[in-house]
Amino acid sequence: MAQETGFEKTRGVSRVEVRAGFAQVHVRSLKEPIMEGRLKLLRAISDADISIDFLKLTPDGFSCLITEGQSEVAARALKSSHADYAVATGRSVVLVYAVNMRDEEGLIAEVVQEAIRSGKAIEHISDMHDRMLLVTLSEHADDLKDCLEKDLVDSEAGGRR
């Protein structure tokens, strides 16, 4: 009799990971037309050869994540455009992995609830089909990871829920 091979990963949160070395960029108070102002500043960032992640459009600007090593270059690019901006270093991304996360009813809400319960400030939340990404201060990232692992990951089954 042949041994059965499992192809499907266990449902629920399977692991939590921290990636450090990021900076958060906030641009605000753009004048009308706001879309033109956004495009001008995003072009300045692109022209400075800076890669961005987590682009979020706000009512009067945008925010994004860049590598911490590019924070001074980004500040120079934004300063030359006379924008109201802030570049905050010392950020990390906490990744919460779960197969078909968006299809598991209440799982994203549970991750967010546990993150809030940890007491650590979350600056950005994003999700993909198989993971959530939470941006927080680097000094809080490992504590947040530990909290999420403790409450959401079943180490024996490789996942929970």
C-alpha cells in the first residue's frame, strides 16, 4: 500500500516572521490638484532610485515604506519639492503567514485583534492571499511576533483555527 502524500498546507497561521531595516514616509497637506502633487513626489522618489512598498493614498498625500538605508536620499528628494513630509526610521515588518488567509472567515480580524491586544503600535496593515504585513517600530517587532505566535500558531499542527 502506498503512503499518502499531503499537498495542502494546514489552515490557519503557520508562522510569524520579522523583517527589519525600514523607514516610513508620510507626505501630507498637498495642495489641489492632489493627484498631480502625489505624482510629482512619487516621480522624485523614483528619480532618486528609491524602491517603495506599502503605498497608501491619504486624503491629502500618501505614505509608503522604504529601506532605512534610503531614508536620507528620500528626505533630500522630498525636501527639494517643498513638500510637508516626515521620514521615520527604525521600522520593521511583521509577516503573519496563513494559507488562503482572505478565505478563512475571521482570520484577518483575529490577527488584528491579537496585534492590538499586544499593546504595540501598528503603523500600517496590509494583506495578501497568504500573509498579513504589519509595520511597527523595530523595538516592538520581536515582542509583537512572540505575541502573535503564542496566540495564533499551533506548533504541532503547523497552524491553528
